[in-house]
Amino acid sequence: MLATVTFTPTTPEPVTPDAPASIPDPLLTQGWLDLAFLHWAMDPSEVAGLLPAGTVPDTFDGATYVGLVAFRMHRVGWLRLPGIPYFGTFPETNVRLYTVDAHGRRGVAFRSLDASRLVPVIMGRGVFRLPYVWSKMAVRAEGDTLTYSSSRRWPGPRGARCRITLRPGERVEEPTALEHFLTARWGMHNVFFGGVAYLPNHHPRWPLHRARLVSCEEDLVAAAGLPAPAGDPVSVLYSPGVPVRLGRPARPAGIPTP
């Protein structure tokens, strides 16, 4: 359910490089590895109508952002069970927007999530109502260069594709305020149980590296209903990854779902 916004959020929570709360009893565990973060600035009015009802665009110095994030999902596991090595391990590329809700909780909203395993795609779409799509994908390393590629299979638009090549550089000892804003996201907003819900996550502080973008050919952003990016991304980062815990979705009032 998408709608234009008719509320004014409370003051957003501060952006913190460390997770604000632990998740001792996770709903899901997983690893996010070899991440490429590409971001373009957008006017908030261009994305407001694409967000879940009950959220507005989160902004930094008056701009909001669309992120194209490619990585390797590693060993997704339910509850405290061991992560699954095959079906729970796959490349993924998502298109995401930046959100804040009426309670001031900052998060992301996904416009698309391409993944190479059909079973997780079906689970993600059916259980979590996330816009997962099945794609042919690969992450390849050659020397100090990483290439992420995808071509969409189902449900479409068939053939929507992405190919990112970057070269990680020096470790970021102290990320800028914008880099924290784009990466330190401790939850996602999504339609769940008939209304917008907030799914928290917890992981160690991001180990970030600035990266040189060698090439980027993609139409996933436009396929997600957003204006095609104009020019180079304003931020290109790489991370070797983090272990992640996801908590149970919270309803708009902040009450965890059963």
C-alpha cells in the first residue's frame, strides 16, 4: 500500500553509527558481505509517493537519496538455527529509499530486491511482502576489482539489469555525516499485517572503504518507478561486510508482532 503523506513526523531519532538496541532473540540471522553502496541525491517530492503509507522521505541537508546496494547474502537462518549454506547464500542487489515514520524511527524502504535464489524470493514476497525478484546474478573478484551483475527473470520487468564494477580503496577511519546517514540504518519500513511495520536490525559498526566506480550500467532504479539517475553517484562506498540480526516487525504503535 503506497500513499501520499498526510502527517508530520516527530523529530527523527539521531543518526548513530552503532545500533541503538540489541536483538537478543532474532527473527532472522544473516551475513551481508562485499557490499557496494551507490547513492544519488533526489528531491523528496520525487519519492514521497513511492513510500509506504505512514512514512515520509528522510532527508540530509534538504535532499533525500536513492541507494543501489549490491552484495552477497550469506547463510540466512531463522531464529537461532544455523544459517542455510545454499538456499540462504546468494547475490542480492536492492534499490532503496530513506524513510522516517511518525515515531521518528529512521529506516529504509525497498523498491526492489533482486536475488538469485528462487526459494528466498518466494519466501520474501509471500511472508514479508517485500518486492523480491528472481534474477540471474554473479559477484566476481579480479585482483582488486569487484563486479556485480544481474539480469531479471521473474516477475519483471524481464531483462532489467545491472552491472557495477568498482575498486575498493582506503579504509574510512571517520565517515562523514552523509556517509553515516546513508549506511547507519537500523530498520526498514514495509507493509506488513495490513499496515506499515518497522523491522529492526542489529550489526556491528560498518567497516567502510571509499571506492572508485569503474563502471555502472543499470536500469533497476528506473524499473523501480524512480527517475533514472542523472550523472555519477554522489557517494560510492564498499564494505567487506557484517553479521546481522533482524528483529520482529513492530506495528506503527511500536508493539512487536506475535
